Amino acid sequence: MKNVVSDAKISNFRDLVNSNSSFVYQIYKDKDGKNLFNLVCSSMDWITVSVRHLDNSPDFDDNIDTKCMQIYSLISSIDLILESIKQLHRVFIDEKTVPFSGEKCCFENRLFSNEDDNTYFKTIRACFGAHPVALSQENTKRFASWPFDSNFNTGDLTVHLYSRDVNKDDLALHLNIDELLAFLTTRYDYLDVIADKVEFHFVEYQKKLSKQLIESKSAPLQQLYVLKSESKKRLDNDYYNGEIDDLIMIFEAEITDSALVPMAENYKDSLLPLIEEIKTNLQEMNIVDLKNDSDLRICSDLSRELSYELGKFYNWVYGDKYDPMLHYYLKRFNELTDGKFDFNDTDEINLTFLKAKLMLKNSFFKEGMV
């Protein structure tokens, strides 16, 4: 079954689902009280499993018994893909319809002419392994024989459908593997249609929220409170949420040391372009890497010198547990800056956080300028 279906298609679809700031997760994790994102993940997983199984399946064995079970494995894999595609269709396109319903394109010389391709495939699945001893066809109970090589000119395998009714003729159902594969590829290729719909939903979502104006505030801290709320509504992106939370800590902090006040005010002024950039990007629903965050994500010689202590310090800032080694980290900060910022563990977290940023941006080593 190699090269019949490509793993790249479902991998690309998975990348799409996880892209656009996890749009699908944010919208479908609670859609009218239902976690449809879980359904999307399950569908993608089983498509991946089935496609990879098919791509690694061996050639059909000459032994008829082994070949029959290989055929059933093929049918089961197709069925998993079919059902998963149907679920993705329900989530992203229309929950009340079934793709390809009513079509009769894949199977010629079908035994039951009233069945469309979807239904006829289910008949094949039942007769060739799913429940061959419990069939119900043509208003009578039937039972499938063990498959055997077909004498039918377009068939690969055949089963006889025995009737429970006395004197009722057997029926012969012929299986053509090429037709099965045609059925598979049309269903698998439908992922492209679903992917286009996902893209469409995202664009429409962008347009809708970009028309909802974000309130402007003259005070930076008040603007950050607005942005925090808007970010939650506009894809709830962890990166933007984190930047806003850090900025709120900085602008909430009040420096009382007169020697540090001008430094703190200058630092806060340097962050105003970042606040405006976040507001603009959220307004346009353009959640991309921020260009003005260098003053927030400071990298200097001192940050490298204190890489261990800063890592532990930030764990304390963002965590909810007291770190018994906090006094050591703050002692190191004071040692390398000659006590210029007066770090102590009695300050509020947001003030200590602001002092750390000022330290990294403006400090001097004892040995010389950073």
C-alpha cells in the first residue's frame, strides 16, 4: 500500500490546526458546551495511525488466509480514515451532513445498487471481516463465507452471502482492491477541503475581532489592564499574555528610592512603544513576534553572569511557592551591583521584578561597566 496516501497531508493539516496562535484550540475547546477540540485531535491521531500503517503494510501474501486478514486490515484502516474525516467535516463544515453522501463513483458492478459509495463500503467492511456472521441484507439474515480468490474479471476476492432462509439463493459479493483505494484517496483528499474551511474560519474570526475597537487609555497601566482582557478574548495567546503580565508588574511597581525614581521612569517610558505594538497587533488580530520587546527581554553581560540566579529568580516570580534560596539570589544581585538597587526579600514581587529589570539595563559591575 506504499505511496497510496501520503503522511504529509495529515501532518500539514495538524500543523494548520496548531497554527494561527492555536485558533482551533481556542474556539473549539468549548463550542456550545462541547469540547470539539478533543474530537479533532482524536480524528487526526487515527488518520495518522491508519495512513502510517498503510504506508508500511507488506505486499499481499500468497496464502489466502493471510491475504484475507491483510485485506481486512486494509478495509479497517480505510474505515478509520473515513470516520475521522466525517467527524472533521462535522466540526468544521456541517454537523448535519455527511461528505460524499449519495455519490456512486467508486464501485462498479456493486451487488446492492441502491447503496451509495459510503454505504456500500460499509457493506464490504461487514462482509470481509467486521461482522460477517451477522449480516442483514435484502431484508433477510445472511452470513458471509470465507473469502476466496475471485473468478470475476474485475474482482480480487469474493464472498458468498448465505441466506438463513431455506431455498434462498446465495449472493456473490466481489471485492476490487483498486476500487477500495480509489474510495480511500477521495476521502483522504477531502482533508484539503476541510483545511480550506479552517483557514476560512480563521480569516473570518480575524475580520470580526479586528472590527471591534480596543479601548484607548492615556495611562499605560490602565491600557495594560484593557489589553490583558482583550488578549484573553483574542486567541488568548500565551506569549502576548506573558508580555502583558510582565508589563503590568513593572507599571504597578512604585519605586520609593529617590535615586532610582528617574531610572524607573525612563525605563517605563522605553516600554511605551511595546505597549502600543501589542495594542496594534491585537487590534489587527496579527499575533506575531513583537519587535519592541528588547527592553523587556534584556540580554547583557550581567544577565549572562547571573544566568543561574536569574533563572531561579524568575521561577520564583512566576511561580506560587516561596523559594528558601531567594535571599541568596538577591544577595548575589546586590554583590554584583554594589548594593545599588537594595534588593531585599521584604519588597513586593512586582517591585523586586522592576528592580531586576533596572539592574540588567543600567547596572555596573564592581569591576567595571557592563
